[in-house]
Amino acid sequence: MSRFTRKSSFEPLQSERRHSRSDSASNLSMDTFWLEVESIKESTESEPEECSLVKPQEEGEAEAEWLQDAGLSDLIGDHTAENGNIVLLSTLTKTQTAAVQRRLDTYTRSRRKKNKQPVRDVRDIFGVVGSGETEPELGSEIDRLQHRSASSNNNQKSDATGVPDFPSPLRGSGKEEIFNTEIAYSEQAAILLKGSFPRESRRIKDESSLPKFKIPKGRLGVTRIGDLSPQDMKKIPTLALIELTALCDVLGVELKRNKAVKRKATENKLFGVPLGTLLENDQKRLPNTKVPLILQALLSCLEKRGLDTEGILRVSGSQTRIKSLEQKLESSFYSGFFQWDEVHQNDVSGLLKRFIRELPTPLLTAEYLPAFAAVQNIPDLKQRLQALNLLILILPEPNRNTLKALLEFLRQVVSREKKNKMSLWNVSTVIAPNLFMHKGLPNKIPEGKEKQLAEGAADIVRMMIHYQDLLWTVASFLVTQVRKLNESSSRKYQFYDRRIKNLLRKIHTDKEKAEKNHAEPSKIVKIQASLFLKESLEVHLNNGTKAADVLRQFQKHLCQNGWNIVNTVNLIKCSGSVESMNLLLYEVGGNISEHCLDPDTYLLDLYHVNPHAEWIIRQNPSFPRTL
């Protein structure tokens, strides 16, 4: 198990004694972290050591695995499916392309050392990165974005062009700060680096001074995880990995990933079982389950009776009772007869933490746990949040959904701080060891770095709790890249070197056509609502028409005119009344599989971006809390 030692936390240097009052309180609060570490040690002392989840990699192996995970494995293969690489590469920014080139160069050098045939250079496919021969629209991207960022300083609002705001990292904590998602994070970082803005390391221990971040809604609104279809979400992790790598390259931070190995599953039904297996079993009992039922039950029990318990999560329950509770749940949980009212709340919180630790692989995954830990090495708070946002998008869906359920519960605990005495920092220091320590991972903590790494881990957990709404969004630039992938995939280009420029030229031409369409002042479109109406609804769009306006118009006509309502009795039975129906507008087809629209989406702008899509009104599905 990756272990922290307590020694350094209780031997502060003389300089540390002279820190501010808030820092002193934070140093004292780290005791909670070390007490939790000791508690974990005691609870696992009798358990056998397990084989490592990771194995060392040879030179070039990490780059090969990265290229594979980034969807570019054909660049190091036999080039039988290079068309897919062209499509993906044609959507990348300059910094993203440079990140791909670095990994491919490193892999090529390692292969040459082994006297094997070198792979094809990505520059043969995509153009020379950083040279004068680079495609004009790619080579001038940084200058264009920098010009846009400079012009935005006079106008802080997000407008139809999605102009971002790039304030200096030296920001005050009192006002709301802009978290721009229109332009790739790595491009933003490159602009700041090129402008030689001062960089600040903000380790804010007092949660009352944590800055507020706001995502400015562009004309196409904000997309949250869950708004995109599974088909489009499958493309997001690949794009997010490339972008995260590019961001780390620009910031000079090493992106660490483990090479995971498979572990033999236990014979248990609930604890020590892979998330995927748990969900498969749960979905047989309750279809569409996205978070393990046992975790939902533990969280529900604590929400009902434990939120006001003083020291909840921090005060350990009886290890004997916790193990007994685990055994009872293993044998009777699915029977439905387990009596939660008879359980001590501290035992339930202890079992919750044990559930997280006992997962065969870490909740943050064995591959990316080092990357989560490395986020603390990024000096600027906003850039740390950008990296966390990308990491969360990279997580497998079961891990991401489970993590969100946990974070939502932890936020509830913090909201009852006056009664349970658990501040955001207290909760973070208790949960961090349970997320970052795993018995299948080796101990690689440099001597004397324990305190720094412990505080960093707690800070990462705190950011995930406090900024979870922001972190669970899909950046607009990633949605744009998904659209480009879908558009390009529909074109059947065979691979020829001479056709690359034609491909890029055509993409550029299509972009110009889309810009010309923006001059169109209005449009009449048809909106489908087959669940409610037999016929489609015609809607007149202008530059000010939002999705929310169309939904309000639809509800008004549905109530006043009673247009051929289908199955009205069932609708009223489900909703209580037609007026109270919660409706959503979806964009389906064209360059997106399916997209639930932000109510503030300007529909004429969306039409210009995706003129071949259908728009469909559906009732808002009633998801459980964890979904």
C-alpha cells in the first residue's frame, strides 16, 4: 500500500511556526489526515499483502500506450487504418498537435535504439509542427487567440464569438472569476506563458476565501456530463487525454500514468468487487443503475441519520462492528431485509471508507491516480481545475458516476458543518487517504515529502468537493472537436499524402460557409414532440430565441390549445398536471449523436453550427440523486 509517514507532520520547522494564523489552523487540521492514515493501517494489518497493480515500463512503452489511448495507435502500426488518424489529427489545436509529436518522437527514438524499423513521422501526415510550412490556420492560432484575448479585456462578457477573458493569475478572491471553456486550456496556458504573466501558487487553506469561478455561457450554452449521448461521450476521453497532455507540456508538469495490470477478482458480492461487476449485478435487479446499490444504500443511511453527527467520517467506528456489518451486508443486502436503523452511524461511515479502499483498483484508477496527485504541482488554481476537469472526463463512466455520488454526499456533510463540526478541509483530509492510498500501489514517496504530498492530496479532494459542478462540465472546445470528428468521419477519405491539404482546405471552406450562414437573420424550423403531439411544431427563430423560449411557447400552446395531445391521461398521471411538466430540448443527428440543450442556448446559432440536426422535445427523466 502507498503509505504516508506521520513523522514530518508533527515536527514543524521554525519558519513554519511563523506562518499566518490561517496556515497554523491548517497545519493543525492535517492531524486528521495522519489519524486517518493510522486508522487505515490498523484496519489492514491482519490482511495479506497484495500484488502490485502496476508494472514498470520499458523506454518507449509509455509513449506507445499513450498513443493507443489517444486513438493514434495506427501511427506506430502498419498504417492500414490511417484515415482515422487524419480525422482525429485534423481536429487538434497547435498545442495538442505538438503533444502528439513529442510522444511520437520519443517512441521513434526508443525504437531506433532497439534497431527496429522506425515509425512514420506524424509530420508526414499533419505538417511540420513549429515550422513555417505549417498550415496557416494552425500556425497562427496562438497569435489569433492572443489578439482575441487582448480585445476581450475591454469587454468581460461572453458574446456570440465566444471571446474569452484572460485575467492575470494574480486575482483577488473576493470577486467571481471567469472559467473559459471556449478555447482549449493548453492554448490559454500558452497565451499566458507567451505574455509572461506572473504566476502565483495559491494554496488557500481557508475555504471562506476560495474564489468563485463562473463559466460564461456562450451562444451555444454550457454542456454538462450527461448531456451528450454515450456515442459522443466515448470520444471525449481520447480528446481530453490529448488536451491534458498538451496542457501539462505547456506548464512544464510531468503527466504521470501507471501501466495497470489485472487483478484476480474476489468471491465477494459487494466489497472488494470491481465497479463494473457490481453494476452488472445491480442492473439485473434495477436496470439503468449507474452507481452501485450498496454505495447508494450507505450514502442514503448517512444522509438520513448521520449528517448532523459530530465528527462524522472523522470519528472511527468499532473495527469489530464494521467487519461484522460488512459480513452481514455480504449475506443479506440483496434480500432487502437488512435493518439499517440498528446500525451505528460511525460504523456506516467507516464502512463507506472501507468500500472505497477495498475496490480492486483505486476509484481514481490505477492508471491516473499519479496524474491526479500531480495536479498539486500546477502553480495556478484555475489551471489545476482545468487539469482536474480533464482527468474527470478521462475516468471510466462507472468511476466517474461513483465519484460524483461520493462528492455530492461530502458536500452535504460540509453544508452541516455547524452541527457536525466537519469543515471542508476536515472532510478533505479524512477522505484523501482513502482515495490516494491503495494496497495494490507501490510506495514511491520521496523522504521528507510526506507532509507536502499529504497537503496536496487533501487540497485536490477539497477542490473536487467544492468545485464539482464546474468539474462535471464538458468544455465547449471539446464539444466542438466532437462535432468535427463526426463531420469528418462521415466523409470517406482514403489516405494519400497529397490529399491532406485538400482535407484541411475543405474543412476551412466548410467553416467559411458556416460563418456566412451567421448572417441569416431568422429561420423557421420544425420541432418534434411525438410524445405530446402527432404533428411537428413550427417555430420562428431569430437571434434572440433561446431553447427555454421554445419550451415555454410549447407548454403554453399545449395547455391553451390542446393540440392533438397523445396519451394525456398518462402525462398527467406522471407529472401531476400538464402545466408542471419539466421539458427538455434535444439536438439529434447531423454532427452530433444526441445533445440535451442548455436552456440558454441560442437556437439560430445552433442551427448554423448543425443545420442537419432534428430538434426533439422530451420530458425530463426523473433520475435518482446519484445520476
